[in-house]
Amino acid sequence: MLATFKIFRHNPETNESRYDRFQLEVDPMERILDVLERLKGEHDSTLTYRRSCAHGVCGSDGMKINGTNGLACQVLIRDLKTSTITIDPLPGFAPIKDLAVDMQPFYRNLEAVLPWQVDDGKPMPALERRVDDVHSRRVEEASRCIQCGCCTSSCPSFWTNEQYLGPAALVKAFRYVFDPRDSGNAQRREVLNAERTGVWRCHTIFNCAEACPKEIDTTYHIQELKRWLATGETGF
């Protein structure tokens, strides 16, 4: 099929933006990333975007495709049900060049929630720190987050205030708040409970859950963090 691609371009040297249009024959089973690779290799070598594994695991190639955030390596041409396809960078982040955006606010917010297991200072056991199946299952879904930024980029609260932690950081916080092996909840509570930037800025509009390419129920995890802040209950 013949498809028209309208692709956002940003020139960092002049700080000017525009859309370029390309027409080419595509297979409906091609992924958006496949098309971008063809465009860069055969039509315009200056086209800039991020990619890595191409298997929907690394989260590098998040972008806005026909108005919806997603991973270019996952979205098939046939799923868009149109021959006119518009590709933009993830909203809420400043473009660096073309489809590549500045993710520093995202990573700064992620780091703020201590996205690692905080040690309790006790000697390590001989083999490993075990966790029972109940607690393991509770954090399993949150553990699937690949930090692609699609959910945070879909959040109006983040659009208006990039200091707001955003759904990805909150899901990662959930991953450790509800892990009985972790000892960092005192520090996380202070960050999560901040009035202007913490979990209470979430207005539960479900954009994040709809945007997640890993189908994580981000809204549920954020609501559970609110409950924990209000009650102090973690279940262990």
C-alpha cells in the first residue's frame, strides 16, 4: 500500500520546527520503526530518532504516532487503519532533534523515588533475600515498567509542571514501597507526599494506563500509593 508519512522535524541549530512528508510503499505488517529505518537509510539520513533492541523491551523508541503515545517497534502499519501517518516526538519533553527529546526531567523524577532496593544495613544472608509469593506477585506488574516515558508524556499534570514525578516514577516507587526487602520508604514517603510534585497531583484521568505499551495499570498503582500514604499500610 502507498502511505504518506508526516514527520516532525526539529533543527537545534536554528530552534525551528517543521513537518516533512514522505510517500512510500509499505507492507501493512511493517512496524513504524521499520519505516523510519527505511526513510533514514534511503531518503533522508539526517532523520533522528532513538531506537535500540526493536523488541518492545528497552523503551528507547517512544513517540507519538497518529496522536497516541507508543513504541515505534510495536506499532504495525495495519493497526493504524489509515494510509496517512503522523509521527511526533513524545509531548511534554523538549525536542533535541527531530523525534529525539530531552529525557532529563523524566530521569530526574525517576531518581527522586529511589528506584532501587535500599539496604537495611544488616549482613547479607548466605544465599539471597527471599520474598514470599504473595509479595512477589504484588510488585510483579510494576516490575514490567521499561521507563519508556509514554505514560508520563501523556499526563497533563506533567505537561504543566515537569517537577511532578509522573506515572512512570510513581509505578517504580510502588515497586519498592511494597517490597518487604526494601528499607527506603521513609525517604520515599517525603518525596511522594510533596504537595506540588508528589502523588497527590494525579487526577486519575487514566491517560497513563492507556498509553502504557506494557499494559501496566498505572492508575491502580498510583491509587495504592495514595492509600499507603494515608494509612501507612503495606501488608507486611
